[in-house]
Amino acid sequence: MSCLWDSIAPRGAAVSGEFHGRGASVALTELISGSLFGASLESFRGRSVLIATREQLPTAIALIELDGVARRMVLCTPDLTPEQLAGVAATAEADCIVLDSPSAGAIATVASLSSYTVSPRPVPAALERRCSERTEWILLTSGTTGAPKLVLHTLESLGGALPTQTASDAQSIWSTFYDIRRYGGLQIYLRAVLSRSPLVLSSAGESTVDFLGRAAAAGVTHISGTPSHWRRGLMSGDAAILNPQYVRASGEVADQPLLDSLRAAYPNARIAHAFASTEAGVAFDVNDGRAGFPLAFIDNPSGGIELKVVDHTLRIRSGRNAARYLGAAAAVLVSEDGYVDTGDMVELKEGRYYFRGRMGGVINVGGLKVYPEEVESILNADPRVRMSLVRARRNPITGAVVVADVVLADPASAAEADAPDHVKNELLLACRRMLAAHKVPAMLRFVPSLEFTAAGKLVRPGT
């Protein structure tokens, strides 16, 4: 595909599909005869553009308009601080910024940039569209502190393997908890655009209940999110208002308790979990309802995606790998043999690989390793638990001990004082039965909620 514009408006083809934002919707037919930028569109040709709208709807349209026109599009999320935005602008060599409201803070931070303020509604514009640029798509890595890393993709690496419109796709209505400016959300965005299917966008600051209500009202059939997104959705009590055909979890370890909970909530849906990262791209989908992935994925690569495990970390080589980091001369993204090291630890058991956690997230207890996700899986398996977070606490003897924060499924027992002691004792007993002694939490406390990153992942120490 040459650019997104050509994919939605091929000569002689019918155009359908629309974007649903909070409070506004735009059909692709409106975009064919209109533009966010009007006559100003040509002024973006060959430039490096920061797209820094607060709402996702203007971004969804700007990506279609600017791909093939701009030299580089940088997808900025609204959680960036002014200092981070300035750093991104400098690293990406940006010379203009697109906003959906006159944000004085953002403009002051990047005062040297030309500023364009847009509304989500295209205005009629008789323009000759030319896809003359091979636009670079710059994504920010999620879960970082300080200055985010900038990763360079192209439309081919992001969407080259995604299906285009088929008869069945035309009936699909997509949605995602993700922000489409993150890799996971961008995959759903591109899937919807390339199949010309409707897409329901989430909104910054929108509650889980409100988003689920909008998705249900639009008749969403296919929906994705992180395991943390889904745990929050299930905990809200409103997940059942959806009647999807396809439910997908990605971005974090999808443990068996979560997959079982999704199966119980959506008995008629296909439940899947996927592995992908901003740097490595999409590696695989797992559709058998089980945590982990089969050894066959390693031994029998398919779809041009090769996997291998080196020193217990998963590595990926494919045409969907990013090209490089921007402005990080010391950071090597792709190794000499063409593989990206994901940093995700896996362990082979009885013909199946299971994710154990991030290489940088290991807790060292007296020289012995503890993967937080392994302990969380045991805690989350109890039906009284909705989610948990395992972390390290300093200890003068062992260096660190394991502690756990637990959110109970019953809101009435959310506070520490309201949770019966026997629940805590039984959870710790289950950990002692299933885990080595150094992995058992030295302290377990009940909390009403846990903190999440803007990408929908649990906030872990060091992220």
C-alpha cells in the first residue's frame, strides 16, 4: 500500500466505515470530500509533524490525511509533560504541531514550531491528494519515565500484514480501550481503516463504565485491551452490556484466571491474547483459551515471523519489526542477526511457553529470582481477587522481600479493615502450596485500587 489515503479511497470502490469519538463521529465518506486542514494540507508536505491532539478523533483523521504527505508523523499522547513534549519535538526534528485546542502550555513548550489547531469535523475541500512521501510513523514506547524512546515504523511495518476489506469484515465494528497513538491501539485503528470498518475510540479521562456504554450502544463486535483494562472492565460490573464476537488481550501477561473470567463474561465470543511490542511488532495470537503459547510457534514459524528464545528471553524477527530508535545512538534495536530482544522472560513447560515477566522486573531475594507476574497469577486465580500487584520491599538481610497489593472482586471488601483475615491467610496458603518459599509474599495488603499507566498497564517499580 502506498498510503492510507489510497487504501480508503481507491478509484471506483465503495467507501464505508466511520470513527466514533466521545461526542462526535466522522464517516470516511466525509473525509473523501473534506479535510481537517483544507488548503493548508499541502503545507505539511515533506515536514516532520507532531500530532498532539487531546482527543483521538482528530488524530484518527490526521493520520489518513498526512500519511504520504508529511515526511514524518510523530504520535504524541496527552499524558506527556511539557518537558517530554519538547524533548520529543527535538529528537524527531519536528517543525510543526497539530492540536485540537489552543493548548498554551504545549505551544509555549515548542514555541519554535508552526501550530495548527483542528476540529474533528472535516470541512469541504477540493484537493488533489498526492502520496509522494514514504512517511515515517514515530511511536513512543509505553511504560517509560523521563524522556520516552521514539521508535521508527513505516506503514508497511505497521499494517502490511493486516487484512483488507472482505465481506465478513464489512460487518465488524471495532473498538479498543487502548489509545490509538500507542502500538496496541494503532493496530486496531489500522485494521479498521484497511477493512473500512467502524471504530469506536476511547477518550482521555473517560471512565470505564462510560466507554463500555458507548461501545455497547454502537454494537461493537470486536474489542481489545490490556489485561489490566479488562480487569477494570470486569470489576466495573458493566462488562456484560457488551455482546462481542471477538475479545482480545495484549500488552501484559494474560494469565489463566483472566482468560477464564473473559470466557465466563463472554461465552459466545472468541477469546484471544496476543504478543506484540512497539519495537518488535506483532508476533502471534493465541486462540486456544490457554495462557502462554505452544512450542510449535517457535519450531514452525508462519507468516514471515520468526521466534527464538535466548537466555530465557523471547526474540522476534519479521517485516513488522521497527527500523530503529530515533536519537538514541547507543540503543540497538535490532541485533546483527535481525532479531529484536523483547526483554520478556519465558519458560518451557510440557510443550508450552509461559511468560514469567520482564527481564528488568525480576525481584532478587537473597540471590534467588522472583518474577512478579508468576506470584500475581497465583493470587489472581482466587475468585475473590480481581487483580494484584507484586513488588519488592527492601530487606537488610536478603536485599529484598516480596510484598503484594490485592484488589478484591467484592467492592464491599475493598478496604483493608473490611477484608476478613481468613481471606488473607488462604491467599498466602495458596502461594505456599504453589511457590518456592522465597516467592511467597512476606506481606499482603488489600487496597481499593491500583495505579495504571496511560497505556493501560499496571504501574510497576521502574516503569
